[in-house]
Amino acid sequence: MKKNFLNLGKQPLANSFLSSNTKKNLSKEFFYNLRVAFDTDSYLVSVAKPVNPKLQYTDKYAHRASESITMRNAFSKIAKKLDNRFDPKIVMEIGSNDGVFIRNFNKRKIIAVEPCKNLADLTKQKYKTYPNFWTISLAKKIFLNSKKADIIFSANTISHIPDLAQTFDAINLSLSANGVLVIEDPSLLSVVKNNSYDQFYDEHVYVFSAIAISNVVKNSNLRLFDTEKIDTHGGSMRYYICKNNAKYKKTKNLIKIINEEKKANLNKFKTYEKFSKRVISSKYKLLKILKKIKKKNKKIISYGATYKSSTVFNYCNIGKKYIQYVTDTTINKQGKFTPGKHIPIISPDVGMNDTVDYAFLGAWNFKKEILKKEKKFIKRGGKFITHVPYPRIISK
Ligand code: TYD
């Protein structure tokens, strides 16, 4: 049974950056109710009523995974690791974005699936790319004329697909006998520990735990045999899944992580009720900090026009009154306005200037990379604000 535990209010689509802030354009903005639920049978945590994916993954999709050095390095590392461990002949990626993972492989090995046409266009010249949503009929079409996949990789994508049963059934159809599905998604354990409620937005239909994934894949005759904690996206998990009859044995690491999740009571509703209370308190603490700074007439901006910060700003009602503008390195976000709160987005080359006193870490998941990059800002007395794991000004 699904039980709601968190209400993040009316939210826009997190990737719906507006190209203009005219009244006419703003009046067309789409909002939905963001409520988060726990399933007492499967232990899945999900958005209670997911948005139609056709509204989300369009030919205007803004996110480019290769924008960040951290992500480029992470994908190159995992590509090498999978090559060494499994020696795959055919590698398929579901949600290949701008090709940041597949470019680490010989093009003859690669099959890419990417429903956002603007992104699929970026890889289709070099790699066999299907500009489609991942479904059973697509799986049948691809593997009618191709050997089955030895590795199916999918980072930050499976958690975006409402229909998990079809997704995993289609994966089962596509894997070779000892083929391995490797998925990476934000970790529920990290979300609960870090109070990072901003991992919930329309695209993150699910925030997975190992216990939930293990339950869900069983329905498609698959099994989870290994798990790794990874630090991308503010704390993620990598899951290794195979067919029921494949040769892989359950690893010690998987047992350890499942025990850790059980110890943190991720299989109990009361954990999420407590989490929800902490989220409400986080909102008021963050607003208190921003109000105090504004009273002193200091300038606050936000660093990174992330989807996560869309949840924070809309949930906490943080608009231009507090945040003068948002800086982001992504060229196609620059010149636009943030979803819901319509804060202008500009390039950090222009925005990270000497007039900035405080920068809210919208991209807190890249804190290390950003603090390293912004030494000059910090040296001259500039300060970062974060809400993870609790709202505070970062002093060093
Ligand atoms: P991302 O990590 O994908 O978060 P989300 O999934 O919540 O959108 O986005 C990070 C954003 O931050 C991306 O738009 C690029 C931007 N960014 C900067 O502007 N400067 C930086 O130094 C880094 C690391 C990221």
C-alpha cells in the first residue's frame, strides 16, 4: 500500500527553464502537486502521482551530463571498470544523454537509447542511437537484428521511468545469459541521512534503496547481486542486476548495504514521517538565514541552476526577493529563467563578480569542485550557503 509522507507543494517541471518572463509566457507554466509516498509492500519511495514523461523528455531537454568534470571522470572510470570486470561485447545505455558514458567505448560495441531528440542527435552520427523511450517494443525492435547486451548501463534514468515493470521486463528480454544491468541512481539512504529532500522532483519518480530494487526486479525474473556506494549526485548507489539463472553470486557488499539500510529503518514508514518533519524544519531554517542576510542588504545569488534547487525554491517560496540571479555554466540555461520562481540565469563569468556576498549552493552535489574553483570568491570574504545536511553558511 502506498502511503504519502511528504508534501512539497505545487511545483513546476524542474527542467522547464523559461525563455522569457512575459506575463503571457508565465501564464502557460505547468504545475503539479509534488507529494512523496512510501510503498509498505515493496519499500519503494516514489512521487505519488508522476507527471507524463512526454511532457518532460522533449527536444528541449537542458541537462548535459558532460558539463561537469566530476561526471566526465566518473563515467570514464565506470566504463573502464565494467570493461575489465565483464569484458562485454555489446554495451547498451538507456538514457545516453550527450554520450558522456558511451564515448569511452569502441563504437561497434554500443547501442544508445535516448528519448530526448536534441540529445540523441548529438550521438547518432557516431553511435547507433535510438531516439525513443525505453519500452518492450523498442527492446524487441533493437534485438531482432542484434546480439543481446552483455552490459546494460543506465545512470540517473531508471529512477525517472514510472513503469518499472515494463522497464525491467524489457531489460530481461535484452540481456545475454550472463549479461549485467548496471544502474546508478540517487540513494535513499543518502537522502534520508542528508535531509536532501530536493532529490524529489518530477523526474525523480523513484529514489531507490537496495531493499526496494531487490524486491522490484524479482517481478521481472531478475536479481540484484552486487551494490556499490558512489558519491555522484550527492550520494548515489550503483546496482548490479542479472537474470535469475546467471552465474553471479550475491556479494558481501550487497549484504552489508542491505543491513545498513535496514538498520536505518528504510523499510519502515515511521522513518519517512520523521524525515518529513525534518524537511519542514529545514525550510524555516533556510528562510531564516536568507532573511537575516537580506536585512543586512547583502547580495545573494544561487550557484548552479539545478533541478534540485527548483524543488527548494518552489517549496520554500524563495524568489527574486532573496536570490538576485542564478549562475550556471550550461549555455542553454543562460539567458533563461528558473521554473516557478523565474529567477534569471546568467553565466558565472558575468555573475560571480565582486558584488556577490553570498552564493546558495544549488549544485551542492558538486560542493568540492565548486569550492576549489571559487577560491578567489572565498578569499575575498564571499560565502556559500547550503541546506544539506542542514541549512547553514559555510565558513570554509
Ligand atoms: P546537476 O548536478 O545535474 O543537478 P540536477 O540534477 O539537480 O539538475 O546540475 C548541476 C548544474 O550546476 C548544471 O546545470 C551545471 C551547473 N554547474 C555550474 O554552473 N558550475 C559548476 O562549477 C558545476 C560543477 C556545475
